[in-house]
Amino acid sequence: MSRIYHVVTTADWAAAENQPTYEAGSLQTEGFIHASERGQVAGVLERYYKDVPDLLLLHIDPAKLTAELRYEVATNNELFPHIYGPINREAVVDVETIDRTEQA
């Protein structure tokens, strides 16, 4: 299975630096953490993070996740990966700085 991706602010990722897991706010409010396939990342950035600075892209290996992963239809009728629990650090195999100049 290929990697999945999660967009996070630099501040939120730094706040979880010394924790064994990372929990996005959506885990509390929606019951899962939003993730994307690689081809969906640009659309997610455009729809939800257009004016948000200092973003990172977590590269997640689904095989290493300890939480349940489900693919579900989102409001735009696309199938997105949803993580039903915190993201354990071992599953994050890379952290990429999102460069907005590339997307201009």
C-alpha cells in the first residue's frame, strides 16, 4: 500500500514533538483524522488551507499505523483515507515542508 498524507501546521506538529502520537483537532470533533492520497493533496490545500501559512505534509505509511484506516466518500464524492485514532510516530516516515511558491 502506498503512502497517505496529512496536512498539519508547523505549530501543531511542533506541539506534539515529544509525544508518542499526534492528534489532529478533527479526531475530537469528527472522530477521525483527515488524510489524502498524493493526487488529492493539491485540492485539499486549495479548499481548506488557501490562506494558512507554515504547513507541513506528513508522509504516513498505512502499514505502520496502529489506528484503524478507512477509505470513505467525502463531501466532494471522492474517496479519502480517514484515520480513526491518533497517528503513531512510527507511521510518519517523512515530513515535508509545503512550498506554496511551487503551487502558484
